[in-house]
Amino acid sequence: MYADVAVCLPLSRTFVYSVSGPIEVGSRVVVPFRKREVEGFVVGLQDAAPKVEALAIKEIIDKTPLLRPEIFKLCRWISEYYVSPLGEVLKGALPPGITAKHVERGAGGADRSSRRSGAEEADPAAPRPSLTFEQSKAFDTITNRHGFHPVLLHGITGSGKTEVYMRAAQHFLAAGKSSLILVPEIGLTPQLTDRFAARFPGQTAILHSSLTKRQRIDEWLRIYNGNAPIVIGTRSAVFAPLVDLGLIVVDEEHETSYKQEEVPRYNARDTAVMRAKVARAVAVLGSATPSMESFRNTETDKYHRVTLTKRVEDRPLPDVQIVNMREEYAAAGKQVIFSRTLLDAITTRLARSQQTMILLNRRGYAAFLLCRHCGFTFQCTACSVALTYHRTIEKLLCHYCGLARRPPVRCPECDSEYIHYVGEGTERLETELKELFPDVRIGRVDRDTMRHMRDFERVLGGFRSGEIDILVGTQMIAKGHDFPRVTLVGVLGADAPLALPDFRAAERTFQLLTQVAGRSGRGEEPGEVVVQSYFPDHYTFQLAVNQKFEDFYARESRYRKAMFYPPFTSLAGIMVTDRDPSRAAQMARDVGEFLDSMRSEAGRILGPAPAPLERLKRVHRHQLLIKSSSRATLHGMLEGLQAYGEERKMGATKIIIDVDPISLL
Ligand code: ADP
Ligand code: ZN
Ligand code: ZN
């Protein structure tokens, strides 16, 4: 017999090997390949001998395939849709280090986590509030049909989406079906995880990035063996081997962390919908600020839409003010970090023993260093970005490659001493606040202070218990947390993304502002939000302030349609990279010519042009975009390009294909 093998290498085609013993489609094998031995998956079997003589399979790693047929099918879809080599996709669908022996040993039943949560079963069941009218309607839409159907649950923050997810999971559990709940990041949404674990004691498995290899395999086995019918996990949990899947929830479906930015480049949200389709399950995408793509799918009736318009117990939405920072500049005669409005609001909270959160999406002390005499800026030597100044460690850091430099005392260009620190980060905010409010307890949450999950828990715990008065942080604090005593949220630098060459900038800004506003006033006291901006009249701010999602959608749609951007066209990004700048440029031109030769009515090609981040970790990057009104046309061009790249054996030069790209930097 002969097996068609997809090797775990960046190659789109498969290879035929001979086999002597019994083997199944989906089995993992080791095969000789170009003088090496590589891992691969059997993706087909045949009796007929191939035209060229086939080598023999060297070793069968898993006699019984670990990938359920459903997941195998899903991987095929990913491989095709995202133009990603099947062998690599299949490999990514399994936890590292697992083999069929683990399964045969029958492990994965009573491990520590299930024993621990099993003990909780003795506790009285967590209280279940009766659903509001809107929640009941959402629940009905999710549960009253059989088979596959996708639902977009559009509910403002605090409207009770999580409660709807739990009810739906309960419903399917009663019918003997399992549920998969995807979240953007476990650490950032601890409450959702805790609430599920409390509601379904002993039946949940949690898959996240800080598990050890062994823990991951154990959790995987519990799921595989049907001992954990409720699974909560991040992106890669979309491959969790649940038995009899009834429901997939994608919480905060608009989040960019669902997109994997390395091979295979899939979006777990869209993959989740496909998995639901393969499993004939229900897919629920939940968000207060749905992505343009998903909302568009409700307009074209691909997805059902249900809306939760009210906050639970009619808690009011916070009052949002936008402060014009140009006026602040005029009044102070210099650049200021905090507006008078925000400082007054903080002072009021402190007097009332209420809490404040201040959000700025930039870590470090100063964004960059500038010589005032000659204009020299301190750039990374490996990337085309400025170095960020970090004061605690007294270093200039590259946020892309980690390069660290001592900050200079004099300009290396002109030897002047007039080195100016431009643009503030969270570290600077913390310092300034300490000076302004010396007796106040301030906490900071960003990637510099949060080396471990426990740092994060410690600071957030301190904030929750009232040991911290003001919490400063990056977007890490923007979502998911429920702090009832926060009555003020300040947002700084919210307009920074609008300056980026990214067609999603307005959408991102709208989402951030809406999510942040949802953090304020979650308790009894009404909340207030102060947003500082240099472009206060931009429609994004006005619509976010008034929580006008549908108006924003309509407005943004006009721009996307006019510019032929998603969700009104299919988009793919192509990055051509090489360490040698002229080779990168030449290759990009060749790719451009090749694509032009395939171009049809339905496909538009932009570029090649240097990527906005032209150099990253010493690699030069050139970019092309393909926009097409037809998914099939786009797909055909990408497949052609993939074959072209493989044929020309790109060597050091690589062509990276990104279908439905999220970031164009
Ligand atoms: P979302 O996920 O939309 O932000 P949550 O599900 O977290 O909203 O609900 C917000 C708060 O309201 C939570 O504290 C939750 O326990 C509570 N809640 C949700 N549904 C109900 C309900 N039907 N009755 C009373 N409280 C509810
Ligand atoms: Zn200088
Ligand atoms: Zn760098």
C-alpha cells in the first residue's frame, strides 16, 4: 500500500511513500526526505503504485490517529483557505510532545485540576440569575435550532453576554453535548474563566499559554476522553479534541489576538465558525464592538444577529467627555500630559475614595529621544523604528527586537547636550502622578511590570481590594475586568492609531474607546470617562462617546466600500523578505510581475512597496496587497503565487502570504 504524506515543512504538495503494515489516514509518521528524516501526516491511502519509485515510511509515530476526523477536516480547510502547508497546519493542531501512547495509557482522567474542581462539586451551586428579556431572546436564538448556525451576539459591555454563554453551555451539556469557549487571553479575562469554573465544577478544562508541556497534554487528554465537556481556551484551543461538540463561543470576537501571526496564519474566530460547521454545532460570536467583517455577515444573512441593548439592572453607561488637547496646549503654553479636566476628576475621586484607571497604550518612559540641535533620533540598528526610553532600567529599548542601549548623554551626531525626551509612556505617567499626588497609591500594569501571571494577579488583586487608588496601564487593563469602585477612566493617546497607515485604524480606536468606557461605573456609582485627543472632532470619537455602533458601522462601511477594503472585498497581504535590501526589492518586483500576469478583472494589485516597518530584525520587507471582489479569484492568484515561490526555491528570500490580514505594518 502507498500513503500520501504531508510533511511538516513549508511545502504545499504531498509525497507518496510505501507502507507495509496497517496505517490510517491522520497517522503521524517519520519519512526520509531529501537526505533527512522529517515528520509528516498520512493524508491519503492508495493501492496503485506511483509512477516514480516510492521510498518506505521510516516509522509510524501514532498508529491510531490523534486528530479526530472533524479536526482533520478543519485543518484541510485552514490549509486551503489560508494557503498554508497542510503538514504544518496538522502539526499545529496537536499539543507538542503528545503521542498515541499517552492515549493508549488511558491517562487524563483524574489529574490535579479535575480533583480540585471535583471538590467544589460539594459546594452549593453558584447562583443563577433569571435571564432578562433580551438575554432570553438571545438564548432562544442560540438554542432553538438544530445543526450549524452562526450567531453574532452584539451586546454592550455589562449587558450579560457571559451569562448567556453559560446558559447556552448548560443547555448543550444537558443534551450530552460539549462546549468550547474561546477568549482572547486567559490572563486578561480571569472573571469569565472563574465564572465558568464555578458554574461547571469538575467539568471544565482550561487551555492557555502558561501551561507546561505536561499540563497541556493532560488537559488535552481529559478533553479527548470526554472528561471535560466545557473547554475554555485561547486561539489554539480551536483545535481542542472535544467529543460531541454542541456550541462554540468566541468572546470579544473582534480581538486581533485571534489572528495567529506566524505559520499557519489563521484567524481562530473564522476557524471556529468553520469548526462549528464541520461539527454541525452552533457558533456564537460575542462582542460589544463587533468586527466590521462579522457585522457585515449579519447584513448578508450569513449570521443571525441578536442584540443586548441594556446593561443588567439598567446601570447607566458612563458619561464620556473628550478633551481637546490643542486647547490644553494653548492654555499651558507647552505640551501637557494630563488635561485640567482629568486632573480635577482624579482629585474628586481621591476625595471620595473612589478609584481611577488611566490607560495609555505605550509602555516605557519616553517614546523616543531627539537631539534638539541637529534633529538626530535614536533608531534601532536592526529595525526601522525609534528606540523607547525606559527609566527604571536606564535603557533605550527596541520594542520589536529587544535591542538594548545605554541612553547617551551627548548626541552621537553633533555632540550637543540637548537631548530631548519626546512622547510619554506608562512609566512616565506613573512618575508624574506620584509627583502630583504624593500620598496616593499607584499601580502600573504593562509588559515591563508584568513579567509573570502572578505579578498581574497581585496588582489587580491590590486594586480590587482597594490597596491601590490609581491604576495606570496599557491595553492590558482595557478589557474584561470588573472593578465596581472604578468611577473614572482616563484615556490618553487614543488618537495615536489614527496616524498609522492602517485601514482598520478607526475601527480599532472605536473598539478601544467603547471597551474602556465599559470599565467605568460597573458598580452602584455612575462612571465618568475622560478621553484626551488632538482630533476631538473625528467621527470615531463622537460615535464611540455615544456608543453608536451601528452609525459607526455605516460610516466606516462607506469608506471601506469606496476604498475596496474588507469586508467589501477579499484582501491578502504578501510580504517579500530578505536580509539583502536589493534582493528583497528585486524579488518583490518579480512577484508583482508574476501576479500581474495572472491578473483578471476581479483582482487588483497594490505595490510592491516597502512595508511601513521596512526593516525588522535586520530583514528587509516589501509588501504587495491583492484585493478582489471574488474570493475564488483571490484564492487562485495565491495558489499560483505559492507554486511560483516553491518552484523558484526562494532560499533566504521568503514570500509570506497573509489571507484576511489584520495588520499591514
Ligand atoms: P458582559 O459579558 O456582557 O460584559 P456579564 O455577563 O459579565 O456582561 O454581566 C454583567 C454583570 O451582570 C455580571 O456581574 C453578571 O453577574 C450580572 N448579570 C448578568 N446577567 C444577569 C441577570 N440576568 N440578572 C442579574 N445579574 C446579571
Ligand atoms: Zn545632535
Ligand atoms: Zn529592533
